[in-house]
Amino acid sequence: VSTQSTWGLSPVYFAKSHEWVDVEGTNATIGLTDFAQKELGDVVYVDLDPSPVGTKLSAASPFGAVESVKATSELYSPCDGEVSALNEALTNTPDLVNTDPMKSGWLLKVKDVVLPEGLMDEAAYSKFCEEGH
């Protein structure tokens, strides 16, 4: 089950760990959901160093962390794939995760994407968040 993204025509899926994945063919963009960034508060640092370009990711495996004024939270890959790009803009402007989490606040791009079972569409994810997850 997928949903058309509100910012494009490609399907968007959501993980229980509050990352989104926007899939375009065999490539995808990964970011932190709007719900998660609101829960974290002001993001002051994004650490993607554990996953340089070329890193092979597995679904549900950690690939970095986000530090906010409230807490540090690990980031988990919503899919399998190989890191093809990091959002270098987050080095100097980590608050993009707060101000534009679904567009310019993206975290990384991956290629050769394989989606696992259990990802949610936007409606299911909204319900998941409403239930207090």
C-alpha cells in the first residue's frame, strides 16, 4: 500500500520508527517525518557519518542520529539499498529537518531500493501516530 506523495507523483511509505521513504523506480529519498521532528523539537545536529556514500543499508538498521534540544534519536533505514547521496546542507542548517522535513530536510538518497513488508501509507501512518506511537 502506498500513497501519492503530496510533493510529487512517486509513492511515499512510512516506517514505525518515523522515517519516510519516497520511491522513484529503484531509487529513493529518505527523511524524518513531520511527526517525529515535532516530537524532537529544534534539531541542532544531524549525524550521517555512519553511512557514507556506498554504504549498504538494511531495513530497520541504524544509519545515523538526529540531535535536538530535547534528545538524541537514532535514525533507522526504512528500506534496503545503497547510499547514493547525503544531504550536505544539513551540516550547516540541521533545522531544515524542522522547517521542511518532507522536502529540503531529506536525509539521504539510496539506490537499488528494496522495500520490506510492514511500511505504511500516509493514512495508516497518521492513524499510527494518533494512537500514540
